[in-house]
Amino acid sequence: MNIVLIGAQGSGKGTQSRRLAQALKICYVASGDLFRKEISEQTELGVKAKAFIERGDLVPNDITVPMVLGRVVEADCVGGVLLDGFPRTIVQAQALDNGLQDVARAVNCAVYLMVPRDILLHRLSGRYICKAQQHVYNVNTNPPKVAGRCDIDGSDLYQRPDDRGDAVQKRLDIFFNETIQLLDYYRKHQKLIEVNGNQAIDQVHADLVRAITEKVK
């Protein structure tokens, strides 16, 4: 089972995709995690990607596409993959389809987490990430038990540069003007599922599992 999860920054996509991958017993692949790994290791790809990410811009296809496609064909992804943060454009969606087709696989469904823009902005103002494993918290809706510390690994929490100020607005503009076009692409291929992301975390998870299970039988 190969799933694409679509959602704006702050939609809960990262939290839900990790839980969903565990529930469905498939590999979780987040483009953001791949980029952060490259950046932390100061690879050539990471250096190129960093400037785009911090400005809130999309990383160009010549960097993103081969990185993600290389990951989804690794051994641990053969049984299925849930993609978080990729594709973001129709060109990337087409590249994903072609890459999976080359290994006799295909996207089974694409799930859109629907959250209004004003709610997204409120969530993002309080979003913090742990330094060790990138666990996500929100001081407004899902705070850690100890302020500034991850409940799971105890590492410090921080706010990413692209979760602040103008970068947030810019990323939301990109999503609602560009990435949103993916909905028509997957709807045309009869693979789109829409789930209300403006609910309690457990309810969103339950709705996701039910919708995907019904779609992919």
C-alpha cells in the first residue's frame, strides 16, 4: 500500500502520518526529514536545500525528486510507504507515478487533511519540534508535559525558522495556490480521499484509518 498524505503546514500531517504508518504497518517517509538529515550532515544537497527551506520556498525538483524516489525504492519501503511532504506539485506527482511504475508499484490513494487557513496560522504560532527525533508539539493544543522538553526523548524543543513570521504566510500561500492543485490530479485518477483535520488528534486518526481501509480493499 502506497499512500500520499496532503496537508498544509500546521494541518497535523506529520503527527497523523507517523501514527497512520504504524497502524497500517508501512514505511513512513517525510521529505522534510530527508532534507534535515542532509542539512545536518552538510552534504552538497543539504546546503542547496537549506536556503530554500528557510525562506519557505519549495526545494527545486532536481533536488527533491531523486532524493525521495531513491528512498521509496529502498528495501524497507517495498511493503508499502506513506509519503509526507511529497509530492507538492503535479510535476512531482507525475514523477512519483513514473518512479513507482518502474518497480511495478503505484500510489493507491492520496489523502487530503482539510484545515481552514486561520486555524493553521493559530496552530503554527505554537508549534515546536524536538531536536533529537523531530517529535511535534503545540503549546496551544498539544503541549509537552514539561515546558521546553520532549515527552519521549527529553531533548529540547525549538521553533523552526519556517514556522515563523513571513515564512509561514509564504508557505501557506504556496500550498493554497500551488499544492492544492494536487487534489484535482488525484481526484481525476479516482484516488483522492478528503478527511476533516480540524478535529481532535485521535478522531482524525480514526477517520484516516477508516477512509483508507474502505478505499483500498
